[in-house]
Amino acid sequence: MSLSKSSKSQVEDVLEKVPLFAECSKKELSLLAGMVEEAEFEAGAALCKEGESGLGLSVIMEGEVAVSVGGEHRRDMGEGTFFGEIALLDGGPRSATVTAKGPVRVISIPAWTFNATLESRPDLAVKMLREVCKRVRETDAMK
């Protein structure tokens, strides 16, 4: 698989569009962009599995994934969408399985890197809580 690699400015642009980081300044987005790791997945590969440890937040840069809960398809997600925000904050198990529908490239912010940053920048966490709460409510409404 040969998907294109992201530049730091591309990563910043994508993170700026992620609702979780909507209230972040350019400086904070640059800080977050410096934390990302990039990965590629082949069609059919699980990006994460329900019930397993969550390692952090991922943003889809290229491709499309299917999201399932309890073996039931819930939705498809494409470029610019994200998952793992709750695992990013609490380190708990994944609430869904995310599977690549074709070649997929994601950027991820590992929880251990992110949490160290939050300890020195708690204002960043406050900015993200509104979106996390919104997504939890949406997930509860889908049940």
C-alpha cells in the first residue's frame, strides 16, 4: 500500500477540523500535530477492536472504515472523521470495532503522550470536554 504521507501543516489543518479540537489555538494545534503517529491499514484490517485497550485518538486521513458495536454495523466513516476520543482521555477499552473498508491511512495521538501534555496544559482538556460530552450523548441515543 502506498498512501501519501502527511506534512505537519496538513496534520494541523486536519486537527483544526476535528470538533474535539475546535477551540484550540494555532499554537495548541501545532503542539498536538507534533504528537501524531501515522499508520496505514489494508482492506479488512481492524484499526481497533471493541473491548480492547484504547491507545488514543485516530483521525482518518485517507480511506473509509466501518464501525460496529456488538457485531452490528453502526456507520461508515471517511476522511476527516475521528474515533478514540474517550480512550484518549480515560485509557479505557474501545467501545467499537473499526475496520478498514479499503486502504486507510490514519494519524493517531497516543494517550501516553497526550496525557503528559494535559498534565502541563489542563486548559486543553477543558476545551475538549464539550465535544466529548456531545459524542457520548449521541452514542447513547443510538442504543
